[in-house]
Amino acid sequence: MNQSLKGRPTHIPIDPTVRDANADTYALRRKAQQVARGGARAAVLGANDGLVTNLCLILAVAGANAAPSSVRLAGFASLVAGAFSMAAGEWVSVSSHRELAVGLLDELRRLIARNPKLVLGELTAQLIEDGFADDTAAQASTELPLDEDRFLNFTARTMFGVNPNELGSPLTAATNSLVLFAVGALIPLAPWFFTSGGAAVSTSIVLTAAASLFIGALVSRSSGNSSFAGAGRQLLIVALASSITYGIGALFGTAIA
């Protein structure tokens, strides 16, 4: 019997609490990376802007008694223009932020090379201000310089709140923004390819309201807040914006040929 056990792998049971903690830590780290790189922000803004912008445009044009073909053309033009505009804006925004952060890191690197004692003193003072004991702060500051890259990263995060490894991805932000804006803008536009008039208006509003509720609830839940509060807030914003634009279109009452 003992011979039969030889060579068999020995399985060490894993504490479920440790496994769950590791999973939670991994999920939190992934979420933090998405936020830092701009992907999550661009996705939420893109989808929300697509929904609100195109619904408002469609209702304004429809409220002016425009032909269904004109509503479709205006909605599709808004989808394309808005998607590329959002992508370009996110690219410029994240690229600018990244360039500023890289410039700051270069200046910090030069300062470390020129006057390391000054940087060590400032880093120690910052650690003490953050709640570390004097001895602990001094020891941490003197041990880190043994590794130049680690010291630069730690100093940048501690003193300036800049993580050199998470400066954001312009491509990720632009792509997410473009795709999600297009998807959001397509939701209120889609009914106009199958119906028209009051039925199309009602369907656009219902679909946009449902998508807004979902986005609001998802964002609030991800941030640890009430899903109902987030969904209600999002729905209120869409309702106010669409009501105003529809009223403006109906007030002018000019059909678009």
C-alpha cells in the first residue's frame, strides 16, 4: 500500500478565506488598473454620451415634424461624428496627461541624481506626515535607493501621486470611447429603421431609459454605492435632457427636408 502511494502528488488544502482574499485582491487590482489607464472612464462616458446625445438629437428632429428619413440621417451622422469626436478627445486628454506625467518623472530623476539628500529628506517628511514612525520613515527612505527604479517609482507615488506603471493608455481610452459611444448612440436610433412616428419615438425613449438604468446601476454598484440611486439619477438626467430637446424641436416646428 505504501508503494502505491509513492510518486503521487501531495495536495495541500488551501484555506478558503485565503483563496477568496486573493481573488478579491486580484479583482480590485484589475479594476484599479482599468481606472488608472482611462479605459473605464472612457467606456462609461462614451456609452452615456452616446445615449443622451443621440436621443436628444433624434427627439429634437422628430419634435420638429421631420420625415423619418431625416431622423435616421441626423441620428446616423450624430453617431459617426460623436464617436470619432469622443475618441479624438480621449486620445488628446490621456496623451497630454501621460506626457505631463513623463515630464514630471524625468525632472524627478534628474533631481535625484543632482541632489539625492534633498529628495530623501522630502520623502522621509512625507512618510512621517502619512503616519509612519520617524525611525520607520528614515529606514525606508535609506533602503530604497539601493534600487534606482524602485526608489523613483516609490518617490513618485508617495510625493506626487504618480504611478509610473499606470500612466494611462491613449489607445485604450480612445477605442473604448469610440466603440461605446457608437453602441450607446445606436440604441435610440435603431427603432427608426423599423418603424416611425410616435411608435419610434416611444421605443427610442424606452430603450434609452432601460440602457440608462443599467449604466447608472452598474457604475454605482462598482463604486460601492446604491444601484437604485445610481439608476434613478441616470434616468432623471436622460429624462430632463430629452424633454428639453423635444420641446425645443416642437416649439420651432420646422420640418427638415
